[in-house]
Amino acid sequence: MSKLKITETSLRDGHQSLIATRLTTDEILPIVSEMDKIGYHSMEVWGGATFDSCLRFLNEDPWERLRKIKANVKNTKLQMLSRGQNILGYKNYPDDIVEKFLKNAIYEGIDIVRVFDALNDFRNFKKSIEVVKREGAHCQCAISYTISPIHTQDYYLKLIKDFENAGADSICIKDMSGILLPFEAYKLVKAIKEVTNLPIEIHNHCTSGIAEMTLLKAIEAGVDIVDTAISPLSSGTSQPCTESLALTLKGTERDPELDIQTLSTVADYFKPIVNKYVDNGTLSSKVLMTEPKTLQYQIPGGMLSNLISQMKSLNAEDKFETVLAEVPKVRADLGYPPLVTPMSQMVGAQAVFNVISGGRYKIIPTEIKEYARGKYGSPAVPISTEIKEKIIGNEEVITVRPADLLEDAYDNFKAEIGNLAKTEQDVLSYALFPKVAKEFLEKR
């Protein structure tokens, strides 16, 4: 077996998971050239919630952040996370927006685009794969890992063959809830290795307390790349710790051969920064606690903290356990969607309404109605007629790829935002987050 490769997540998922994506560009830039010396396979620095947070909370231009990181990183590939047809937002965008967005991201320095879809609906990957390949970047397709009667090993293997046939360069097992058990990971990686020669990467979270064990079994099974985070931004709802894994494998055939001394320098740099977020209350001790109930309810860490704050704001904390128990029921009603953005937020909201409104599906959020109409794609199991009627009555459900119903929209967005936008990237920021981007551009 060859040496293991490491993707460092601290500059995207690490701080997204622990401190609500609040690292500023000024906090990131002084250390990236050191990180570049460590010997990582790649550094995940963009996508996910970084874009929204830059505009909404930090008064920063996310495109500018990417350019600055790229200028300081010469040896390591830069990676981003994209939600397929949702890009970095919470709904499907037209093909022209997806195309222009990915072209700009790759032009500004993204080498690897990890693409996933909240429903594992292959149709929602197609446009992204096509654009990433055409622009000469590496397209990694991710399965959103979940457990249900329908999400069997065969289900995942079929999806992986679809990715491979469409031109994917590598495959990621994206376990956003931290529910992939160690021996299951071993079996899954072995099975994937039998059907494809594409490199396999594992991305998981420490929420439930099993992530490090899972990585070790996956490494034994021959996984090619794993995601870890530098110690101050690791564990809890984040990824396993980079240094600990590097030291565990030191001297073995899978030794990732990272520069341990420089890892230590990087960790020392982030410690006071993370302490600042502890002191100002951004980093809550709750996200660092192990929660084995995750394995029972399959709820990702971010969704768990969202539910806690929702129940607080409704003065209904005493009903928290009831809501937790309702989540798997709603998920089954809706055809077992994986609990990943935006589905985790939608399922969570419906579970809360089902419990506090005194009746199941008495109150139904707009997004759940759109989902039942097929506007997000097809769930693994069709929604039963009874549940569908509760949500949308006798309305028709679409069967085409949802984006096929969307007209090109770039020119409209450009006209709407007018002179506030100086570049195509400004228009794209506005297309994804109209209200937030407009406020940012006005301030600028």
C-alpha cells in the first residue's frame, strides 16, 4: 500500500464546525505559507459556509480571500466544497450560474472541487462535473453517507459507478454526521476498491466519538486520502486531529510523511486565536462534547446545536428529546434524505413544528413543500401518497432534473444589482446571497 494522503480541513470545515466559520482572512493569511510546507495532499480553504460567512458576518469578499490564499500557497492543492446544483446556497441555481461560479473559483485558484448533493441525486451532479472537467480542475464526487433500509452497500456502489462514468477523478465518502462505524468503513472501502480504481477519500466528524477508529479501519482497508484538522480546530463536531494521526502512522507503510515540526508551529499559531473565540463565546463547550446519540438519531453536530438554540428561542427546551426522536420519523416520511445541508435544516425544522404545533404536519415550511414537489431532486424512496397529500395535496410532482425548469439568470442578476457590481464575481455573490451581498457591496 502507498503512503496515506492528508487533506487539511481547518481553514474550511474545521472552523465551520467549531466556531461558525468565523476565522477572518487576516487570521488565516499569516500561517498559510507555513501550512504549505507540511506535505498535505490538499488544503480545504473555500466553499461550504465560508462564502456566506465572509459576506454576512465578516464584511469580507470571499473571492478576495481565495486570491490571497492562492498567492501564499505554492506547493499544496487548494480544495473547495460545492453543493452541486445548490453551489454554496440552499436551493437549485440555473446552469449558467453554476457554470460561471465554478469557472471563477477555478480561475482564482481552486484545484480540487468536491461536489455533493443532499439527496445523492446523480442528476444534480452532472453540470458541475462537466464544468470542473472542462476547466481543467480535479472533480471529486462525494456520496452523502447515511443509513436507512435503502442506503445499502449496493446503493453506494451504483452511485460510484455513475460518478466514474461521468468523469469523476476521485470519490469521497462524506460522513457529515459521524455515523460510519469503523468495521462498516472497512467493508465499504474494500467494496469500493473492487469496483473502481479511482482514489477514495474519507471525510467524517468526531461528534459521535468514533471518527478516529473509523479512519484507522478505512486506512487498513486501503483508503487513499483522509480529512483531518490541525489540533486547535479538530475534534468535537470537527474532524480528527492531523498531528495525532500523523504520529500514529509514523514509520508504517501508510505514514503520510508530514512535517511534524511545522505541524506543531501551525498548531501553536492557532491556539491563541481559538482561545479568543472561546473567550467571546463563539466556541461553545457543547460542540466539543461527545454525543453518542448521534449514532441513534443520525443528526450532524451543526444540526444538533441548531435544534438546541431553536428550542431555547421557543421556550420549549423540555421538548428537546421529543424533537430528537421525531427527526428519524420525519426523515422516513420524506424518503430517507441524508441529513446534510440543506436537508438537515429542513428535516429539523419540520420535526420542531410537528412537536410544538400539537400535530404532525400541521405547520409545513415552504422548503418542505418544494421538496415534496420534487424541486430538490428525487429521494432514495418515493414519499408515500399519504404523506405527500398532507404536504402538497394533489399537486403534481416533477420528475425531470430540477434545474431543467430554471431559465438562465445571470443577465437578470447583473441588471438587478447594477453599478454596485464591479465584476462578474460581484454578480455571482449577489446571485447566491442577494440580500447579504447587496448590503456588502453597498458598504464597499
